[in-house]
Amino acid sequence: MTQGSVSVIGLGLIGGSLVRAADAAGWKVRGASRSEATAAAARDAGFDVTSSLDDLLRYTADDALVVLAVPLPAVAEVLAVVARHIPRCRLTDVVSVKQPVGAAVARRAPQARYVGGHPMAGTSASGWSAGTATLFTRASWVVGSDDGTDLEVWTQVARLALDCGAHVVPAGAADHDAAVARVSHLPHVLAAVLASVGSDGGPLAMALGAGSFSDGTRVASSAPELVRAMCEANRDALLDAVDDALGRLGAARGSLASTGALAATLQAGHRARQSFESRHHKDGTADIDLTAPGALTQLREIGRSGGRVIALEGTRCRVQV
Amino acid sequence: MTQGSVSVIGLGLIGGSLVRAADAAGWKVRGASRSEATAAAARDAGFDVTSSLDDLLRYTADDALVVLAVPLPAVAEVLAVVARHIPRCRLTDVVSVKQPVGAAVARRAPQARYVGGHPMAGTSASGWSAGTATLFTRASWVVGSDDGTDLEVWTQVARLALDCGAHVVPAGAADHDAAVARVSHLPHVLAAVLASVGSDGGPLAMALGAGSFSDGTRVASSAPELVRAMCEANRDALLDAVDDALGRLGAARGSLASTGALAATLQAGHRARQSFESRHHKDGTADIDLTAPGALTQLREIGRSGGRVIALEGTRCRVQV
């Protein structure tokens, strides 16, 4: 028995991992990559993959979930092709910003039944060969939950996420973009800054870099054009996060220069890290009826307060809060 | 056959790992911890450890190497005890700043034959139980090489470092402190800032934190009082590094706000990270005669250019450059 059908467009790290994970979970999976080499590698691994997006969409059933897994700069062009073949398709994505993708869907595929998605998983490697079926295990997978969301598609996207081993974090697009500016985009900017300041110290500094420098700069090894597209698309929220970082770093600088003290900075950071480490310690559970009035508001509140959906049965979902 | 004798004062993560690694390499190892519980745990593990610093020093032979492995705030007090027992002892340390320790030795143990040391290894855990015999494997271990360095003690410290699986990076104290401000102390400050900015985003942001946030904040879980002592003791060099970070982050902010572009920041960071990843790819080797005139100058130049000592035979050392 298959869990459903999914057509994955783009077979990089995330799309390639999704193909593997969904297949392993019993979904009927098809995929397309514009790279003939990637398509061939995926076929060699036993997957139903084509290098023709037209072909993929031609053989995608109406009730299949179409997943955009291309980099943000390619989204608009791919959406136009999708809309031509299956204007009212069930559509989600795995792109790391949600408001720009939502706007592109409204322009290019206005009839699509779109529910945004974002699995919070990755490595600094990219491409099909870097993907694994376990990339999403225990990851948070944001599923867009703004008012007006199509709950049938929401359920399908959440089911896919859960089947891939993730838990679902319901969030509105603006809340998502503000949060990832702080915990995903800012880390990339700070990693780049730290790498450069270290390198400015010359070969001795590079030779002495160890755990703290290696961890703090790890994501600077990601492909810069992908990071750039992600950060620049979330400009307003990222500016807020960068300003907060400048404020806190400037305060640390002032305190170090005047009294020599860094205690406030370091203690606040330590507390924050501890709250991050304990983020998944949730005691309560509850059931939400997705067909009840106000269900989307309730889901967004659960996400805002750090809760998550851990199971689905019919139109009911089990949440941890 | 023993490689030599070493008396380790302080059995936290670094001192405790040193006891295990030196013992495994055939050194005759004694240790002292002011914590009776730590001393008992170390004795249970088969090591010759006391909770009395006086006892340790009373039974330390004149040709043994004494290693200060206590946190910086305890260094002055411990030095006074060492100087009372063995005024002309062979002395090194594993503290993360070198000029302040050198100054403390000059005041508290002026006759000691001191050569500073700093193994670039660690984890965010601390204490005896976090230590391992392999902590220093393939790590850089700075050995102080300013003019006037006692080459007999230098050789003994370098031998200990090599026997523990590290390679030796020769450096003057000021060069060391400037380098670690960039690649060790600044990473702690940025990790604290990132953790706080993320936490300011609330529970949703914490829930969405994944690899980039987790790596970028990892060292914020270190004991803040240890990090504080290390950073505050290196104030001037750390201020330079923080100012460079503020400059680069401010430039990124300006570029993002005006043209929306982050390419310069991200590309520079990517290049810097690549140069860090390739730091140990050295083609050349050479032999240095430690008794030759100018040997210390030569060693410092090797360290400055990213080279390292990988073997010692008598008074000759083999370097990779």
C-alpha cells in the first residue's frame, strides 16, 4: 500500500533526500532534475527520475503532491511550468523563506493549492550525492498555517513530513521568516564574518583554529550562491536580526573596553544555549481537530509557543506542547 | 622505559586529558587536584594523584616538568606554592593566554625555567570526567618560543606535546595571544551573541534552530566563568578582533540594507573557511638544529607562516612548512 504520490522537482540535498526518505516510507515517488547527470545517478539508484520537467508533470496524478525543491532563484520559472500542466495542483515547497515563495505562487500559479513547507535540516554539502533517507529524522518541518490554508493539502504535507521522520511545526509565513532570520540566516552571516576575521590573523591563526573556530565557521563552507539567495530573499527579517547582533556585539565591546567585563554577554549566551538544548522537552500532549473552527489559529499558537505535531490520524493531529 | 616525569597541577578537562595521554605515552605522571572528589576519581582510574599540592611538589623530581593546568584566576596562587617548593623547576602551562601567565610567572616564580604551552583542544564539557587520552590527537600545541627561551625545557615541553599526539606550533606569546583572540576567544563571544539573538526570537525560533544554529552556538554551553576568565585576560587582542568583526558585520548590514547584496561577505567567508580547511596541507619538510644561533627566530617564523614541528630527535626537530 502506498501512502500517496509525490512529485519532487529538484534533486539537490533536500529534494534528493526527500526522494529517498519518502520512497523508504512507502510513498510513490517521482522526481525531476534539470541536470541529466543527476537524473542518471538517481535512476541508477533505482528512483523514477527524469530530466524533463514536462515529462514529470505530464505523468503526475491530480491528487499527487508536487514539491518544489529548487533553489529560490529558480522557483518562479518552475512555477510557470507547473501551472501550465496542472493549474490546480497540490503544491508545497522546501525553500528556506516562505513569504517570497508565497508571493511567487500567487503570481505564477495562482490556482495552485499551495501550502508552504520548510524542513529544518541540511549539511554544508549540497547536491544529490549528499542526500540521505535519514536527513529529516527528528528535524522540525515547518508547514504553512496562515488563515485560508487548504487543510486537505496541509494534512498531506504534514503526513509527508511525519513519514520522513520529522515533526511538524505549524507557522505563518511571516513568523517563519522572522524566526529563520535569527536561527538560520544570521548564523550564516556570522560564520562568514568569523571566518574572515580569523583568516585576517594569518597562517598562525589558521593553524591554531580548533573546535570553537571550526564549529563557528562550518556553514561558511556551504555554496555561497545558495546562502546568498536564501539570505537576500529574507532581507527585512535578516536586517532585524543583524541589528540585534550588532547591538549585542557592540555592547560586549563597550563593556570589555570600559570595565573589562564580558560576564553579561557570556551569561546571557549560556542561558540562551541552555534553553535551545532543552527546546524539545515537552510534557503535555493534546489532540486538535483540523475541521474545527479556529484550528489554524490554534496550530499557529502551538508553533509560536514551541510546540509541534507528532502524529496525524484522519483529520485529527496529536501535538506536543 | 619512561619518557620523563611530569607533574600536572589541576585535573579539569585539559589537565585530566594530559594525565591520561602522557601516561599512555609512557611518561611517569603525577597529578594534583584541589577537589578531593576529582583526586579520588583519578586514583580509582589508576593514576598517582593527590589532593595536596604540597605533597605533589614535595615528591616531584628536579628534572620533572611541572604543568600548570588550573584556570587562569588560580595561576598566581598556585605559582607561589610551586616557587616555595621548587624555585628553579621546569615549568609549563596549558592556559589559553600566554602573556598574562608569563607576567604571573615573572612575579610569583621568577626563577622558574618557564616555557609556555597551549594545546588547542577542548570540548564544551569540563572536568576530569570529560577528559580522554586522545584529546590532543592531531591538535596544534603552541610552545612558547620568545627570545631567551630555555631550549632544554622547550624540548621537554615539545616532547610531551608530540607524545600526546599533537604537533608543535612555535610562537611568541604576543603572536599567540593575537591569534587566539581571533580563532578562540572571538568565537566564544559570537556564539554567545548568536545564542541570545536566536533566543530573543522566542520558542518558535528555538524550535526551528538546526545545524547552523546548533554549531554556531555550541561553545556557548561552555562554563561561562571559564570563558570569561580566558576572554577578559586577553582584552586588548580580543578588542581588536571584536572591532574587526563589528566592522565586517556592519559592512554586511550596510550592503544588505542598501543594495540587498551579501555576496562580498559570504564569498570572503567562504574563501576564508576553505583556507582554514586546507591549513594542514604542507608539502615541505626541514630540520632545525635547536642549538644553532637564531633557532628561536627560525621557529617563530615557521609558526607564523603556518608551519609546525612534527618530530624531535635529540636537539634537532623536523618541521613541516
